Amino acid sequence: MNNNRRIRILDRELANKIAAGEVIERPAAVVKELLENSLDAGATIIDIVVSWGGKGLIKVSDNGFGIDKEEIKLSVLRHATSKMEKNDLSSINSFGFRGEALPSIAAVSKLKIVSKTQSQETAFELSMSFGDIIDFKPASGNNGTTVLVNDLFSNVPARFKFLKSDRSENSLILSVIKRLALSRPDLALTYSHLDKIGEKKILELPSHGPSDFNLRTAAILGSEFSDNSFEISGEKEGIRVHGYASIPTYARGNTSQQFFSVNSRPIYDKEISYALKVAYGDFLPSGRFCSALINIYCDPKDLDVNVHPTKEEVRFAFPKKIKELLIGSVREGIGSMGIKASTRLNYSAREFFSMGSDGGSFSQKNKNVDNLSVDQMVLNQNLYPDLNMNSTKFFEGHLEEKKFNPRESLKVRDNVMGEDFPPLGYAIAQIHENYIIARTKDGMALIDQHAAHERITYEKLKKEYYEGHVKKAQNLLIPEIIELGDQDTNSILRSKDELVAFGLDVDSFGPGAISVLAIPAALGDINIEELIKDLLLEIGDLGREIALKTKIDQILSRMACHSSIRSGRRLVLEEMNALLRKIEVVPYSAQCNHGRPTYITLSLKDIEKLFGRI
């Protein structure tokens, strides 16, 4: 054997550096570990100060119960912890558990710990330099603990050179603090930057009770999120889900505003993020994501927090139950919010009308509009004696075939005011054969007729399909035999009863094979083998029935799109108003099947801003 390849024991200093690299990846990881230590010490107030992106200084002070004089030195030894009872890894209620954080930080920095318990007359200070204790003495200090970390990674150049700019590292630290603050609204937090001029406060969050939780979300995610979100709440079999999620029309291009926690422990979880995506289904456009704050509560014994060095990921004993509860709770929340459009859309519309699409003055580019009265616009767009009235089959009630007088309709409509004024008001005009302008009680609405009717038709088709009013299953003349292998065959057959409810009837056909006896009627002429394999590919822990329902919904959505009022269809006022009344009562009507908004609203205040009245 080559002598250079012989097995040897690493020296303590190198071993500590390697261990530190697993836990302390960057300054943000140091902040995270110290914050969690403070929380486990019962802190309710925490102050964080950093300089040079955490590379120069990280200081975390808390009002927790502190560390006894005799235990301060013990706290920086490997595998020393106060966070486990009876060596039981199956039930961990604290944030920390690995016993690695303080010794790992000490190995790659100049560390100072100042701590005082309520029973001690004075605080004590422990000073370390890259893993070695250099001083331990009495010090001045209040009840609680202050940890100072200086010159992080200055003894590990390979690690130091891969750190990002101060600005980027500060941003990562702020993200850690925000995630923790959202999971613990009862915690008072301040975050400051220290430079040559002095301390600059970046974030100051007072403690909030449960009833003021939206104040915490507004402070971190912005008031816009609070204005465009709905509450999520659900409980089943000892698992509880609570939080807030954005309405579908308030979507983002990434998942940066999705925050998850388990038993108040902030985590990252791709499966939960995917469950959110499934929950929103056809409410979001492709490539868009909701903003969400999701808190999951479960028995600690059903949770494994010892699966990641930095404790940012966990493993659930019953992941499918949690995801199904989350999906159901989000769907229920979306359905309960009624007709609500994003305030971001309203703001965008106001900006567009005030500036024009290319930044110019809207009024200067549209001088000809001033020459048309509202009545003339209605007449020009809506008086069509030869309109095919069979189109009214889409709406409740059939209208008699006659010529409509828009002026009479306006006269009647303008007399209907007061408490019974409907949310989307009354139609005034149709422009460009696709957009309906409506007068609302306190402003106006602009409705995309195709997108709105597409959602109405889609929800009608889903209701008829899932309530059994239409044929659900299409029996095959000759059963299709598909070889899948034992594991996939068992996976499909385990959900045989659930799949039948959606029209897919399968049965065993010997080892590693199934026979397909019927398929969902809505899917029509489809490659059955590809359907089964797609289901196996997509189901994961979410369940075959959810994946199959998604496929069926996609087909129903396509059918709804083709059978809805098309762009370019000219409508009379009665048809427009019938469409508005439908939008107000149909679930999820604020967005079409593809996730696009069906309407936007402008309040009277918005309109007055356009004209400089306020």
C-alpha cells in the first residue's frame, strides 16, 4: 500500500475545521445557530449586530435564562448539549440538538461569550481564539447571553475566499432573521449594521400577539401581501396547518416569498412547496408562484430533525397526510375569499392610465376619446340588431330575441343604487369586442369576457363531472395490458378504489402487470400506457388520485376554453350584466383556468388620483 494512502487520525484542529464547515457554511449560518440558542434559552428579546457582512463581527444578545458559570466552558466542547433529555433522538422539542454549533463557530473565529443567570450576582466572560480558550473571568452584563464572533473564517482561507460580497452576505443574514421572525411573532427582534460611522438599524420588530400576527407579516412581507392574502387553517389526525397565502392574481416569478415552519422551526421543504403548487392548480399561470407563510404543527415524535447538518430540512413520519391537509386547506381558503382581485393589478392599471403604455401621457395620445360621450360609446359598441341570441344559453335564463336599447338599459341601471349594488356593478360598454367596462358602487371594473366566462364554464364542467351528472368512465372493448414491474404495479393497485372514483378502472394481471378496464371519459382518445406511466412519474407522496384529478382537470379546462365566449364576440348590455352576475357567485372567478386575471377594479379614489383631484 502507498504510504501516502495509509489511514490516520486527523489532528484536533483540522477535524474541528472540517466539522465547522458542515455546520457553519457562512455568516448567515452563524446567526441562525446563535438565534436558535437564544430561543432555546427562553429569550423574548434578541438584538443582532453585524459588520462587513458578518465577516468582521456578529453579535447576538438575548434576555434568556443564561448559562451557569460552571457550564460556560462546557458549552464549547464537542457534543455537549442541554437540548436533549435521556439521550432520546425520537422526541426533540428544542431548536438545536447536534451539540456542534458553538464549538464549530469557535474553531473558525475569535469567540466571546458573556452570560449571566438570574441566580448569579455577576456575569462571566469566556474568550476563545480559533478553538483555544484564552481567558475566563467575571464581567459586567445583564441577565441573558451575549455572543460575539470576530474574524470569521480568517484561519480558513479556502472557506473565506468563497464568501460573497458584504451586501450579499447581509442579505442572507436578513433572510434568516425574517424566516425566524415569521415563525415566532411573539419575539422582539432588532438587526443592525455596524460600520465606521456607527450602527444603522435595518430591522426593528416589536413582539406581536396571535391577534396581531398580520402586523408581523406586513412588516416583513409588506402591506401588499396582507392586502392580497387569505388565511389557511386546517386540522386532521393530530396535524394542524395554519398560515396565509396570496390570492392567485398576486403571483411571483419565484418561490422566494414562501416561508415554511414546523413547530415554529423555520425549514426549507421542496415537497411542501410542490404541494402548494398542486393546491393552486389551474389558479396560477405556468411559471408563477404564490407567496405563502405556512406553519405546520405535529407531534415531535412524528418529526425527524436530525437529517441535515444545519437543521434546515426535516423528515415527516406522515408526509402524505400533511400534504393532503395543506392542499385541502389552501383550496378551501381560495374558495372562501369570494371575488377579490389583486391590488397590484389595480395599481398597474392606474399607472398605465396615468402614464400610457410607453411612458407618455395617456390623455395626449387619445385626444379623440374626448369627442365621444359614454352613450355614444355604448351605442357604437353594443347596438347590434342582428346579434345571434342563441349565445344566451351560456347564462341563466333565456332572453327574448329583440332589439335592445342601451340608453334604456342605462336609465334603469342608474336608478339601482344603495346596499344592493352588486360587487362588480353594472355594464356600461364593451370595447374591442372583448373587454367589458362596468360601473361599481365605488369606482369601475374592467372585465375580460373570455377569461371570465372560461372560469364559469370550467367550474360548471367540473361540478357536473365530479357529481356524476355526466359519464365518468369509458369502458374499453378490449382491456389494455401494461407491464410495469412489481413495485409500480403495487403502487397503482394500492389506490384502485380511489382511481375508480375518477373513472380509471385497473386490476391485477399477474406478476408485474395490470389490466386497464376503463379510463376517464373526459380524457377521450389517449395513449393509456403513457397515462399510467405519467401518473407513476408524478404521484410521489401526493397520491395517485391527486395526480389523476390534475390530468382530468386539465382536459376539462381545455374543453371550457373552447366552449366559452370568444374574444371578438359582441355582447349587448343584458348579456354583459348576466356575465357579471355569474362571476360574482362562481368559485375562483378572479382568475381564468390559465391563472390570468378575469377583471381589475379601480376605486373612485384611484380614478380621482388620475385626474389630480387628490
